Amino acid sequence: MQQTGVQNVGQQLQSAVFSSGLTTKLICLFCIIGYFLSYSQPCVHALAVIPGRVMPPNFWVWTFITHSFIELHIWHTIIDVVVVFLYSKMIEPLWGTKELLKFYFIVTIPNAVFATCIYFVFYGLTFKEEYLFERPIYGLAAFIGAYSVVIKQIMPDTVIATTPFFKLKQDQVPLLIVLLSTILWFARTVPIHFLIMLSFGIIISWTYLRFFQNHQNGTKGDMSASFSFASFFPSPISPVISVFANTIFEIFVQLKLCKPFVKKSNVLSSSSLTITIPGPEAADADRRRQKALKALNDRMKTKESTNEAWPELDETHQTSLHNQNDHIQNSSVTIDMTNSIDSSSSNMTKEDLNQPYFDSDQQQQQSTS
């Protein structure tokens, strides 16, 4: 079985290599070249971020771009290339080459800046010059962490591995790799900048995908509940994280750095349901939501095919409608997008969808007639 799993991964990697786009191939090619250049110490100092040299009078700012292609260990390089090829196979067809390249620079460049600032903080606390000149910042850890966030957004419920004790899902991967990297850092297997870059890569990518990524349908970001910051953490502590994250979000809204969250749901006709939420395109959308909408549409089409006659609006029925509308303040349909749409899809009928849309003026005209 182990051999079959290895063969499966090999086949997927081979397929990803041949089907990947130009951006993916260039990133992997530069990673391989950067590994061979790492045998030259002058190349490492010229391409990796040296915190003491990015400041004047040296001002080596180009290293914020080139640092991600340098790896000092072969197993780091192999992991980088394999993950980039496999994940890009799913991401690049959805986003396109330009968006993937843009995402790469959005993640890696600010990440190097943040890591440099943290090294300056370490120097201020310890006064050790090694944080300025002897500890270069390099590697693709930030992009690996960012990819785990993208896959969580696209298919959060995908089961990666099943054990007798638990099931490992895709939405648990970002936190899991941070915990593993922390353990490896304590074991002195990876340097401290690896943990810093991985963590900031997750945070930066989530911030961009949550609030700022533009989509072809005119929306920006992804405000779905399954992609909230609290969803990265286990359910016992997610409420505490949610309170903290919502507080930060409200501050950003007040500072006009983010727009307030608005969700609309409109019933266009008795046979179709259109829901508009800020988030990715249909290809990016949450699979659970797509299945629920499809089940709802199929259910309503089945109702139409039975040629069920609509009840006549006699005086008794009009009076009942008038009494019902006295208790309704808003003529809208509210749909719980997270949990209840599957169960409601089997109970909704044409009458349920159209009844709230009777205007009060129309009812008065019917009652006077």
C-alpha cells in the first residue's frame, strides 16, 4: 500500500509538471538554481536578505525579491518544488498566471520585510550583531504557508489522511504546519526565520484573500464563514479567536482599511435561487454551498414538473395573507449559508419562496376588489 501511495504521488507530480503554467515552472526552476548557487557563500550574501545590509548605506533591497529562491538544504528544495507543482496544478487554472505571480510577490516581499523587522527587534533586545549580519533570511517557507491557506479556501473539507484516531482535513493544515515547524525549531532542525516566514506567509495570504483579492464577478475578498480567521483553530478556542479577530476587523473598518461585510440573498423566480456574497467565483466557491444550491434548484424544478396548480387567492386566503403580513416587517428571504441550507432545500416550496414578496399595496388592492 505504501508503494501504491508513492506511485500515486509520483503520477500526480508528473502530471503537475507537464500541465503547470509558466509561473509555476519559473518559480521551481529558480528554486533549483538557487540551491546550487547556495554552495557559493558570496552568492548567498548577495541574494539572501541580510538585515544589516538592507539599510543605508548598502540598501540591498533587491534581496527582498531574490531571497525566496535560495535554499541551503536539498530536502528543503525538494519540498518546495513538490509542493509548488502539486498545489499550482489546482490553483493556477482557477486564478491564471498573472494572478498567481501577483500572489507570489504579495506574499514573499512583505514577508521578508516583516522578518527583517523582527531581526531588528531581536538585535534591540540582545545586542547581538549576528541578527544583523550573520543570519540570512532565505527560502520559500512563506509561499508554502500561503499555499496551504489557498487550498483551505478552495476545498476546506477535503480529507487528506484518515487514522483510527482522527481525520486530517485540509482546513487543519495551516495550523498543523506551524506547530510542526515550532517543534522542528526547538529541535534545531530549522532556523528561526523559517518559522517566522511560514507564520507570516499564512497571515499575509489570508489577509489578501479575505479582504483584497479581486474577482471577475466584481466582488472583492472572501467573507464566507468557512474562511474566517477563527476557522484556522480548533473549535474549543475558536470563539475566543473570533472575538479577537472581529475586534481587529471593526478597527480596520473604522480606519477605512476594510469595507464592512454585506451579504445579500435574492429570490429571482420560483425555479431558481441566486445568492450573491462577497467571495470567489463559482470555481473558487465552497463546495458545500454549491452542492446545497444545486440540491435546492433540483428540488424546485421537480416541483415545477408535477404541474402543481397554484391556490386561488380567494377572499379567505387574502385575509390570511393580510394577517400574516402584519407580522412581517421586511420582505426578504434570509438564508443560513453555513449549516441549514441542506435541510431547508427539502422543505422549501414555491409558496414559501414567493409568499414574502406580496407587496402591501397589492394586498390592499386585492382586498378592496
